[in-house]
Amino acid sequence: MLGPQGAGKGTQGALIAAKYGVTSIATGEIFRWAIKGKTALGLKVLEYVDAGRLVPDELTIEVITDRLTADDCMDGFLLDGFPRNVGQARALDALLDDHGTALDGAIVLEVPEEVSLRRILGRRACSNCGRNYHVDAPPEKNWTCDECQGEVVERTDDHEEETVKQRLRLYHEQTEPLKNYYEDKGLLKAIDGEGSPDEVFSRIVAEL
């Protein structure tokens, strides 16, 4: 899954994983859990997140390599948030080749920057289970998670507009070139990311 922050990759990734029976792997969630647990990796990641910078390739690839060898990935997986640049994409290709497999497709959700900003600055997440909400679609009761009754709070990486804009600039500089990378391989599926989640998901299913 490719696309700028706020494009809806997490929402659509979960829907795709459920429909096609594959494991969804969101590097952002892995990093956030590491930060919450104050692991050695989490503390390293936190330095970059607080500064609005992307996590270095070597840390990201280490996490992904370990994750893709888990049993629940044997029958397929969906990656959300990785690769973030062409170097990571080549590392992923090499990793999959070593295991005798390859990607089937690369979905890019395309939305204008103003839509990304509105979505990101309004995001909230459960501090316990990680479920995402938005100020326009809050939980039913007083910012308490509908799933686990945990406290729903603003994500630490979403609260400063200038930090969000820096992340979007990094996306355009470092991640957007992946569109050409996967288009050259015949794998790219460009999807209009505006509209309701159901509308966007219908477009994805039609492409797949």
C-alpha cells in the first residue's frame, strides 16, 4: 500500500486483508507499539518520529525481515507503510526472492495534500488497542474505544501541523518515486483515495 499520510492506507489495508484472507502488516503500528513498550528499537524510532523524519532504512528493514518470516505470512501478506523508498523496495525484492516469492501488486491511494492534512490532524487512536478514529467519526462514548474501552487520544506524531507537512514533503521526495518503480514492473494500481471508505474499497477490489 502506497500513498501520502492520511490517504487511508490503514483503513483500506484492513479491508483488503479481511477480504482476501492475508495478514496486514503496518510498519507504523509496529513502531508505535515499540515506542509504547519503550524497547531499544522503540526509543530509536521515537527520536525520528518526534522530529517528523522517516525511520532509517536499516531499522525498518530489520523489523520487516523478522515480521515476514512469521507463520501468519506464509499464505500471503499486505504491507502498509513499507517500502518507503526505492532502496527499501530493492531490499524487499531481494528478501522475497530469497524466499522464492514476489509481490503481486502495488496499490497507491492518491489524495490531494489538503485532504491528507485534514485527515491527519483529526486522527485519534486508542491508547490500548490502537484502533483509529477521527474527530469527525469519534467513538460512541466520550472518547472511549468502542472495542476495548481504552482511552482514545491524539497520536503523538499527528498533533503539529508543521511536523505533518514535513512528513508529506518527505513522502513526495522519497516515497513517490516508487510509483515509477512499480509501474515499470507492471505492478502499480493507482486508486482515487477520495470518498467514503466503502467507495475507495470498491475501486480497489475492481482493480484487483
